[in-house]
Amino acid sequence: MPDLSAPSISYVGLAPVLIVLAAACLGVLIEAFAPRHLRWNVQVALALLGTVGALVAVVLVAGRNELTAARAVAVDGTALFLEGTIAALGALSILMFAERALDPAKSAFVASAALPVGSSADRKLAAAPYSQTEVFPLASFAIGGMMLFAASNNLLVMFVALEVLSLPLYLICGMARRRRLLSQESAVKYFLLGSFASAFFLYGLALIYGFSGSVDLGEIRESAARSGSSDALFVTGLALLIVGLLFKAGIAPFHAWTPDVYQGAPTPVTALMAACTKVAAFGAILRLLYVGFGTSEWTWRPLIYSIAIVSMVVGAILGITQTDVKRMLAYSSIAHAGFLLVGVIALGDAATAGRGLSSTLFYLLTYGLTTVGGFAVVTLVRDGDGEATHLSKWAGLASRSPLTAAVMTLFLLGLAGLPLTSGFTGKFAVFRAAIDDGAWPLVVIALLASAIAAFFYLRLVVLMYFSPPAEDGPTVGVPGLPTTIVLAVTAAATLILGLAPNAVLDLAEQAAVLVG
Amino acid sequence: METQYLPASGLLGSAWLLVVIPLLGAAVLLLGGRRLDKIGHLIGCATILLDFVLAVALVAALAGQPDGEKAVTDTLFSFIPVGELQVDIGLLLDPLSAVFILLITGVGALIHIYSVGYMGHDPDRRRFFAYMNLFVAAMLLLVLGNGYVVLYIGWEGVGLASYLLIAFWYRRPAAATAAKKAFIMNRVGDVGLIIAVFIMFATLGSTSFADVFAGASGLAAGTVTALGLLLLLGACGKSGQVPLQAWLPDAMEGPTPVSALIHAATMVTAGVYLIARSAPLFDLSETARTVVTIVGLVTLLYGAIVGCAYDDIKKVLAYSTVSQIGYMFLAVGLGPAGYAVAILHLLTHGFFKAGLFLGAGSVMHGMNDEVDMRKFGGLGSKMRITYITFALGYLALIGFPFLSGYYSKDLIIEVAFDSGGALGWILGGGAMLAAGLTAFYMTRLMVMTFFGRPRWDKDAHPHESPAVMTVPMIILSLGSVFAGFILVNVFPLGAWLEPVFGPEPEADHVVAPIVVSILTTVVVALGVAAAWFFVARREVPIRPPVNVSPVIKAARANLYGDAFNESVFMRPGQWLTRAMVYVDNRGVDGAVNGLAAGLGGTSGRLRRTQTGFVRSYALSMLGGALVVTMAFLAVRFV
């Protein structure tokens, strides 16, 4: 009879995740019981409280390195760094959710998602200042799931977290107030393809369990070390697990959903997905590869190496011909995922231990902040149909709204990785780690891809500054306090992490610890 | 000779003010903008006058130092502290730089005052004074620097000021082109100078005068010769010596006070200063010194010949400057015997050539800015002061006995003969011949301008210039008359410069000085007579005669100097740039554009895979998953 005593759980170590999930649960209750006129403010406050609270909790918990809940969840430097990053980026996204000043109907979210598009009730509600406040608890659930995803040391927990983060995202993708059909289409696509990817993950999980008899990453590693990791079950299982994670991270060739969903989803949701989901997915990738399959590095390394190349090249080349800002940023995120994999490759030996890990952590932070900022600017540029995302609408924006154009330029330069922006520091860190690890051909390709990608970032800059303004051009909305905070924080971070990144780089270096 | 520089103290420690005062003046004038238009010229003059007073005080203080302590240095701050390269900004005040600061601030002050009148009607007079102040500051830094790097800063500074002032009337294409020409030809020389500085650092680890001169004797002979020739290249560029002479006559497109101060009295003598300052290096290389003398001889003959053929009063004076600086190069190349003589000629030339240019400016001022001497004539009666001061400058330049030019030029010819051997005869003979040519072209200039029948344009109303212009001319003409006598007999320059160049060697005369003197005077008289015979006795045609001998044609085309530059450097350079533009457009751009088009095309084709259908996305995922799995299995089991 196996011992069935309850596992000990370190509630302190899990506090960041628990706070966000608690805020989400409370949000559901408020949705059910609070009077309508209070809901918006209470939901915003609660969601912010949850994410900011999680960030505070991360700071307080920092320094712990343990496995808790029967080794299912890791509380270590990497997990806490990623949880903090997700919480911070999540808080910024929630602020964008809460923006009331930009859309004439006071919200980017639909009043009632259940109404058929174009029905008379839908038309009646189109201009009404209502919106579905469910988005806040849903976003909180997603953020909680992401934090758990990045910290799980157990494939089953990882899968559960994957679903916890995915399901709410599928929903809120379809809740745009404007262009509802596009939004709903994107939600359905995301859901279908996400389920497909989950199936791959689950199948891989089953195969790995069949191979090792365990879903614990540490035990998987030990059994792989024992049997030489050349079992077909093991290899196929690992491949399918990786496919599932690559999908979530939006890495080519599993990127097909990204442009459509990024374009269709309400822009605050896109920001949440582009920043937080990517961080979470990379957290899971890092943990899976470094902890669970660290001893079988030579099985996955060539593959990740080639996938990094494919993702960088596909993102950079396809980005060239995009005519929509949101799609362009989507391809940018695909290319950036490739750059992140360059950091993942650099597992390093004893001398450079942690260099690849810490540089990837740093890159995730810088990329997330800049991307949220970029999408925040997208919410400002509007015409009669909502956001004006077609590139032609952005022509001559600098003459109409110099500040907006300047801030967007900063983000674009950051994404392009120009010196004095955080993008440069991040790229420099991962590329250096990869070169130290001997992967210089990969770095050469990464640099070429950066050069190609720079084209479409700079094209937008050129368009904003050197083209005559479009006649029926969009207006640039005056953001309310929430979006202003987002823009200020992200712009400052893009600059500061480019000019004086040492403190944060050191932090990432200290955080580069994986237990298990 | 041991070079020892003592730390500066007391008044001598304030030499930095010399540079800072005009620099501040320039800054105030440039930053003050149009608000200072009314008083800009006063600020400009005040700073230079103040500088002159300070310079006099400093030189007096230096003269008061006991023997052997007449060189003080003052390190101001560390400029380039990088690894082994330690460059300090420091100043050196010794008898040589003392002579220069007096010349620069003294002549500079007079020309500033003159410019108040000359530029009186120019709306940009403030900008003019700003640049002039900038020039004075840079020139003082050049001569006061205690190392080659500081010298180089001043060197580039005067180049910049010269460029700005030649192009002062930048709306005139000719002025803009001339400025560009001056700048580019100077770059050629500057490259030589900067490479010399690099070599000093590479071989000696330092660029300060003290270290370089102390370590020079330890260098290989080839290195010293290379240093000498590179410094000479720099000097040729700045001083308008063959083969880099072509920019100087064109530089006359600038306002005439600029020609007087920068392109006659001071900046163009910087090359002479550079070589004189580097005397300890040149003393070690016979080859380098010989090349210097040859450059000097070729240039002095070149300038004198071309000067005979031009009708533009300023161009004639400019070629005369080229020629006279050639004399200085010749002297300075003759080594210890010639250094002090070269500086003497530099000073006397500074007086009379500046005076001549100011006189020319005064003539132009009265003649609606006309420069063609064929349209002058008979101006002596209309402009008495200009005429008299100009005539004194003329007599000084041709070496009329006991005027300044007589002392300095005679000495140069004498020293040239004394250098001995066949080369000595060639140098001395050439210099003497050029003295005759000088007399010819200057007499021609005098006659065409001030004597004879008026050939003025109809709307010309020649008149004397205001006192603010004539007084500086009078003072400079006094200098033209007496400077030579004073510097040879009253305050002997040779003795004053002894701490710098060492004692003058005992002369071993090949030809007795008195013979040289008489012969030179005879040659000069012949030149004057020839000019009288060919120019004054005949009617001067308003249009230059067309049917002339090939010699005159060649001289009118400045001995094909410009044609040479154009055919050897400019045209091949243009072909090269055209070829490179072609390669850039077709090759580089073609490759880049082709690559971009290729990427764009790839992007367009790849984009078609993004159909928008979930089913095809799912298929692509399945395909990807299959590939990944297969690859994994292949890696493991194949």
C-alpha cells in the first residue's frame, strides 16, 4: 500500500500564483453578485491588485530554491523571475484592458459577446458604454495559468497550466468591440489550433510516461540518463512535447495562427498574448529542456538549432510584406521567438553556466516590455472603424502627432535591436551566450535575420516621418491614465534597459537557477 | 644642443590667455548673432588689441629672463590619456614663438582695424570678425603649442578659419570653389603632418617637442628623413609651396584683409615655422634639408615667373607671396645658417606684404572692387597715402638698399651661395635671378596701377580710403622701411633666436657678402629697368595682347600648374569616382537591391501559405510535427 499522505505545500513559495488565481476567482464572484455600475471599477482594481500583488510577492519570496507540492511546482530563481515578469507584463496589459478614454464606447471589449454579429441587438449595443467585465477575471486566470506554466516541474501540472492559460485567452480573443467577425474568427482559429497543439503535448506526455513511468521532470531526466535516452518512446514523446510548446510560443513552423489571432484579437489581448504567453511558453521550454531533458541535450539541440533558424528567417522575411501593423508585430514576435531560441541553445558548459539561461530571461523581459508598448501605441491610432492598423494610415503620423510617432519609433528601434535600446542589450546578451557556446553560425544567421527584420521596423519609422500624411488619416486618441502609465513604463524601460542594463542583467544572472 | 623647457611662472604662466581671448571673442560674435551686428567689429578689434598688449608684456617678461631660461612651458590639461598615448595640451613660450605671437597679434590688430573700414558696407561684418578672431586664436595655438599634437590642432584650426574666410562671400561660386580647393589641397599636406605625428608616437612614444627632439638622435636615419619629408609635405600644403601651391592664388577670392593677414603675413608662413621649429629633426637629415631647399628654389622661381604675367593685382601679390615664402623655405632648408635668416625674412615679409595687400585693398575700395590692373593707371595722384605706403612696401619687397627686404633677402641669397658646392651656386643664382624677376613684376604692378594714363571704367571714381584704413597702412609701411634695419642692427634677431637654433655657425663665404649685395642690387635694377622699358614706356592695352610668346602664354597659365593638377589628379579622380559610382550603382546597389527584391519575392510567395484557413494551418502544424518527430528519430537512430 503506497503512502498516501498529503504532500507538503509551500504556500509562501506559491503565493504569487495563488494571489493572481484568487483575484480571478473573486472576480467571478463579483461578476455574479456586484451591481453593474460598480463592476468595472471593482474588477479593474481586483485584477490589478492580483497582478501587482503577485509581483510584490515575487520580490518577497525571491531567493528561495525548492520544489514544492510533491515536486510538482518549482520555486526557484528562474520560476520567480518569470513569474515576476509575467505579473508585471500582465499588470500592464490589464491597464490596457481598463482604458476608457480611447474608444467612444469606453472599452475595447464588446458589450455582449453572445449576440450574433450584425443583429439588431448587437447594433443597438455597439455604441452603448457597456462592456463585458468578465474579461478581467478571465485575464487573471490566464495570467495565473501562465505563471504556473513557467514554474511547473511536472508534465501533468504543465498541461493543466497550459489549459488554464489557454482557455480564457481563446475566449477573450473573440471579444473585440470593433470588427467582431474578425475577432471571433481569430478566437475559433486559436481554439482549434490550440486544441490540436494540446493534443500533441498530451500525446507526448503519454509517451514519456510510458518510457519513464513518471511525469516528474527530475525523474524523467534520471530515467533518460539510465537508459541512454535512445528509446523511440522517449524521442517521439520529447518531439511531441516540444511541438506543443513551440505552438504556444508562436515559433515557426507552428506559427501559422499567430498573425491571424494577433490581428483579430482586441489589441490589449494581443499585447497580453504577445508578451505574457511568450514568456510563459519559454519558461516551460527552458524548464522542459534544461531540467527534464538536460542530459539528452544532443537529442534536442540540433532540432532547436534548426527551428531557431526557421523561426527567425520566416518571421523576418514574412514581416517584409505585411501591410497591417498588428500582423507586422506578429511576425516580429515570430522572429523574436527565434532569437530567444538562440539563447536557449546556449545551455553552456561549467564555465558559462547559466549564461544562456540568464540572457534568455533578460531578453524575455525586454521583449515583453517593448512589445506591450508597441501594441499600446497601436490602440491610440484610430479612425471611424476603431484602430487604424493598415500601414498606409500611419503615413505622416509624425507631423500630426510627434510624440506618438516618437514613442512608437523608440519601440520599433527597440524591437529592431538598435544600440541604446533594451532590444540591443537583450540581443547582445543572447548572442554572446550563443557564441560562447560555439553556436556562432547560428548567431551569424540571427544577425542577418535581424538586418532583414530591421527593414520592416524602419519602414514604419520612415512612413511616419517622411511620408505626407494620408488625407483621410486616422486621429491619434488622447490616452487616459491607464494607457499613459503603460506607455511611460514601457518607453522608460526600453530606454533604461538599453542605457544602463547592468542591474537587471545582474538580477537575471542571479535568477538563473533551476531546481529539480 | 640640449633642449630644456622650464615650467612657466608668474606672467609667463598666462600665455594661455593669448589663445583664449580671441577664441572667446569668436564665440561671443558667433553665438551672439545679429544682435551684435552693430558692435561686432569693436569686440573683434578689442580682443586682438588686448591680445597684442598681452603679447608685448609676455615677450618683455621673456626677454627679462636670464640666459638659458628663455623657454618656458606650461602644461594646461591632459588631452588624450589613452594607454601609452599620453597627450597633454601645453604651451611653449620661447624666443621663436615670441616672435610669432608679436607678428600675429601686431599685424593682426592692424588688419582688424583696417577691416572695420574695408568691411564697413558688408552686412556680414560681424561674421567676418568672428572668423578673424577664430583665426588668430588658432594661429596662436599653432605657434604656442609645446608638442606636435597641439600644433596640429592649431594647424587644422587655421585651415578651418582660412576655409571659412576664403568662402566668406560664399554665394559667389568662385569663392566657394576656391575655398574648397584650398581645403582639399591643404588636406594633402595635413595627411603628411599627421602621419609624421603617428610615426613620432610609434617610434618615440611621445609627440611633445621636448621628447621628440631629445629622442630624435636615437632614431634610424631613414626614419628621421621620412619625418622630415612628411613634415615638409605638411608645410608645403599650408604655405602654398610647389607642388601644393595652386590653392594660394585662388584664395584671393576672400576679402582682401584676409589675403593680407592669413594668405600673406601669418598662416602661409606656418610651414616655415613648422620646419624651423623642427630644426633639431632637420639638422639630423641632410636629405630632408636638401629637398626643402629645392622645393624653396623651385617655388620662388615659379612664383616670380608667373607673377610677371598676371593682370589681377591680388593674384600678382599672391604669386609674389608664393615666391617670397619660397625664399624662406630655401633659407630654412639651409640649416643652422639659415633658420634665423628665414625668420627674419618672414617678419619683414609680414610687414611689407601685409602693407601691399592692404594697399591693394585700398585701391579696390576706391575702384569699385576692380582688380584688373589694365583698368587702373594714374591712381598715384588720386590716392596719395595709398600710393606712398604702397611704394614703400614695393621698395622693401624688391630689396631696395637699406629697406627691410634688402636685409633679409640679401642674407638669404648670401647664405645660399655659402652652402657651397654646385648646389650652392644653383641655389644662390636662382635666388638672385628671382630677385630680378621680383623687381620686374612689382615694378610692372606699380606702373600699371599708379602711373600712366588712367584707363578706368566709366563709373569709377577713385578716392582715398578713410583713416581707419590708411593708418594701419602707414604703420605697416614704416615697418616695411625700418624692420630690416632694426632686426639686424638694433635688436639682432639672430641673437634673440640663439636659444632656439643654437649659435649661428661661423660663415665660410664662397662669395663675399658685399659682392652678393652689389650683384643683387644690380640684378634688381635690371629688373626695374626692364619693367620700365617694356611697360611704362608703352601704352598699356586694356585687353591683354593675344599674340604673345609661348613663355608668356605658359606664365599666364601659371606654368600649367592648374592644368597639371587637373589632368593628373582631378580628371583621373573624376574617372575613378565615376567608375566607383558605376560599381556602386550597378554592383553594390544591384546586389543589395537584388537581394531585397529576392527577399521581398520570397516573402510574397511564402505569404500565400498564410491562407487564413484553419485546415491548412492545422496541416502545416501536422507537417511540422511530423518533420520534428522524424528528425528526432533520424538523429537518434540513423
